[in-house]
Amino acid sequence: MNIFLYLDENTWFHRLDPRTKIIGVLLLFGIVMVFNHPLYMAAVALGLVLLAAAAKALPNFRRMRYILALLVVFSTVLWPFFAKGPTPLWSWGRLEVSRESLMYAVAMGLRLASFVGAGLIFLSITTNEEFTQGMIRLGLPYPVAFAFSTALRLVPTFAGAGATIVQAQISRGLDLESGNIFQRAGKFIPLGVPLFIYAIRHTNMLAMALESKGFNPGAPRTWYLNPQMRQADYIALGMLTVLFLAALFLRLQGYGQVLPRL
């Protein structure tokens, strides 16, 4: 089972400098945050899908399609009860759904899915080593960047260990399919014990490995990978900056909003 999101493809996006990728995904997050109108957010989401297609990251979108769909559905169902608008559509006691709140709910669902989509694109074109180097070159202290990258590396490791434990217990006769949703969820609780023990053991082995190799966070570092900012990086950053400023200008002019809030 492939538990990593990085896709080894030879695309223009993969060859960008890590600093460009980090700043670029932050600009994409900014664009996603600007609008709260469903049509504008749909345009942003479509742009991210096209960007993912150009970066050959659509396989990860297919892997996460159910999560993306659930984000849109749950947001559309829940947000209308927390946002108020001047055009009521339905009310029952203190509960009220307005036209504006429903549109806002759809936009929030698309926003959440777009956030995840932008992150998927970034993780599809950036290795953990590139991410660490990019953070350091942007001025982040090495110990902080190392801790952050180690945490990111442990997430798929523990996910893979959890899947292995579940498959091992199923092969021994554990039935995880019968019963209602609460009964099925309860059957997963005992599986957390071996996963917890594995996490402690793996963390201890990692600490011993670092100590045995004389790891010193404050020591001068050398790098096998030495990417440089090229013309393509400045073009990519320039285009994303222009898009972000244009989106911000439209929002300040009153476009792309259903309610006067983020």
C-alpha cells in the first residue's frame, strides 16, 4: 500500500525550487480565503483541478475524493444554521436557513475542499527533503524545520503501521464489518494498543539512531540537493502573486461575497 502522497513525475512543477513551492501554496491558500461566493469559489476549485492535472497530481485527488466530497456535503448541511442572511427560506423556532446562508455554506464546502486540494498538489510535487530545505532557506531555524519534517514523515509511517495491524487482525478472524457504526468503531479501540506500543518503540529507535550518528542541530549543514531559483520560479511566483492581488482587489470592490465575512 502506497501511503505517501509524493508522485515522482517529470513536470515543470516538480522542478521548481522548494521555496517557490512553499510560497506558492501559501498564495493559493490566500486566494482560497478571499471569496465566499459559491460561483467564485467554484472557479477557484476548477483552477486548482486544472493545476493538479498539469502537475499530474490527479491520482491523489482520486485517492481523496471521498474526503473532499464529505467536506463539501457536511459544510453545506451545517453552515446554514450558523450563518444568517436577509432572505429567509425556512425557519423552525430559532433555527433559520436563508438564501445567503445556503450559498455561503456551499462556498465554505468548496473552500475546505480547495484547501485540501492545494495541499495535495503541494505534497504531490514536493519531497520531504525538499520541504525541509525550503523551510531552512526561507529562514526557519534548522531544529524547527527538522522537527516539522520528522513529524510529517511519521504520519504516513504510523498510518501504514495501523493498516498493517488491521490487516493482521482481520487475517486472524477479527470481524470489523458486522454490527452498527458504533459497534464497528468499538472494535477498532483495542487495535490502538499495538499501534501505541509501535509508536513508542519507533520513536525510541529514531532517537537512538540520531544519537548514534552524532546528530547536532546547531552544526553547520551541507546539502546533497542544491536547487537554485531560476527564471521559471520567478515566473510562477509572479503569476500567483498577480492572481492573489487581483482576487483581493475584486473582494475589496465587493465582488465574490455573499455575506460580509470571511
